[in-house]
Amino acid sequence: MEKETSRVSVPVAVIKLHTPAVQKSFSTQVGSDPVVYLEVDNELCVAAGSRISQLRFSTNGREWNMVLTSRIVVATASSDVVAVACEDRTLSVFSACGRRLVPPIMLSAPITSLHCSAHFVMALTASATLSVWDVQKQVALVKNESLTSILSGSDTVVFSMLTEHGVPVVALSNGRSYCFSSAMETWNLIVDKQDSLVQCADFSSCVSSHDALGCTGPLATTQGRNLSAGRLASRLSSTPHHVQQVMTLSFLENQLSSAFILHSANEYRHWLLIYTRFLVNEGYEQRLRELCKDLLGPVHKSSSSAWESTVLGLRKRDLLMDVLPVVGQNLRFQRLFTEYQDQLELLRPK
């Protein structure tokens, strides 16, 4: 007689993020140009047996009030929209003039953090799920995406943000930061403060006086001051040059790909020029040629190609015009410089 095997069910770890406490009243200000002031009164009055809460909005002399029938936990705003998460797990979104844009959205769990940027709204819940909506088009960009794949052990979320292009970013207590790509439907690691690449990369010789001023954007915000270590890496004399060279290359390519997936055009151009200077200084001809080829695209109109003429809204051939003078500074790459300069000239409208 066949012996019956018993099944042992392994409990699935339940992730629970911190939720803000409900306050009797609170006020907050968001944005900088213009500054938006939000005031919440969760004990305005009781009507028909229900507690009425009030949201007061003011900016640049414009004011409006809105009442809700559940206590307000979190309120925030951008230049385009105002978002309010309530104790009953409803999320309400209003225009900058106070007009309701969608019926209350039911969240899957109590709110942990709420962000607005332009016409995008992001909600992170206590059950570690994240959603992003484009309320202008009334579509979901990210739908109840779980953080379980990036959270482990005692990790927790210490910071979150939403970029102006609707890309959500979360920073964890382990020093790692991720963004979620709605196009690829993946969590992507954009910052790791313990990463040895950051500590050992040396690109100080590739930073121009203009670049030294830094570049603002979501990647810079997430990395914070940690990046300055890379500019001082030359002091790490214990690292062999060829190892440091490859580590710097990897670091710069990470920066470039992170700026791309964050849809941060300014940071993409910033790191593209630093990356190009590094390739030129260190003699990476194949990578340089591949980069120039992608920026130039097909020369003949009849050429069938999936080539896109822009990247993050920037014209690739304009970027090539920025890149080529850097290439031309090294006599070793004069032939490559001339080749692509001539082709650019041919493509210019007469």
C-alpha cells in the first residue's frame, strides 16, 4: 500500500509597511513654484451621523475647500492635481481648482505614502503594493505592483518619490533604490550605496567645469551626496588601474541606463558627455563607434531600420553634434571623428 505523503504548507511572509497615524488636524506645504498650502481638519462637524473632514487648498491667492466623509490621512499636491487618501482606504483626486477628476479610488490597503507630480498620482500601501495613475488620461501606469521582489528580511522603505514623467522610485533601508518601469514591467536597481563601483569609479578627469556644477534630476536626488565618493576614487591607489578602469566604465554605463529608465533627459545628456570623455580618454574605440552609429542612425531613407531618431525627447543627431567635438580632441580618433562629421554634414538640409 502506497504511503500517503503529508504536505507541509510554508507560510508566506506578510510584508507590512508603516502607516501614518490619523491626526485631528494638520497642514503641509508642497512644491516650490508655486508653493501649495494644504490644511486638513478631521473634526469639522458631524452631519447625518457621519464625521465630516475638510481640506483647504491655497496657492498664489487662490483658495478652495472640499469636504469628505472619512478622516483624511495624507494629502499632497502638484501644480496640476491634489490627492487625498482617507481612513476608509479611498483615494480622491482633484484638479488644482478643486474639481473632482475621478470617483474615489479604492486602495487595496491603508496608505503608506502618497505622491503627486504633474498629472500623475502614486500610492504606496501598507501591504507593500504600489500604483501609479495618469489622471489626465485616467489610466493606470503601474497597478498594485508588489515590492516583495525587492524587499527582504527587515528591509523597509525609507524614501519614495514620483518623477515628473510618472516613474515611481523607492529607497530601502539597505541603501538600495529602485524604480519601476511600466514599459518593461520590472523593478530596476538604480542606486546601491554599498556598491563598490560607486566607491572605486574614477571619472574626475572626465568632468568639465560645467559638469562640475552637477545635474539635478531624480537620479541625483536618489543618489544624494554619495556620488562625490566616485570623484575622489583616485586616492584608492590599492586598486590596479585596469580594474579601476573597468569599474568606472561599468559605473558610467549604469548611470546612463538609470537616467534613461527614469526618463530624465537632462541627466541622460549629462552622463552621456562624461561617458564619451571617458571612452575617448581610455581608448574604447568599439564602444565609441557603436555610440556614434546609434546616434547617427541610417543615412539613407530607404534603409529599413527600427532606429528611433530621439531618445527621451532629445534628437539623437543633436546629441551626436555634442559628442563629436569630444571625440575629435583625441588624435587617435580623428578618422572616426571625420567619418561621422562628414555623414552629419550630408544629412543637414541644404
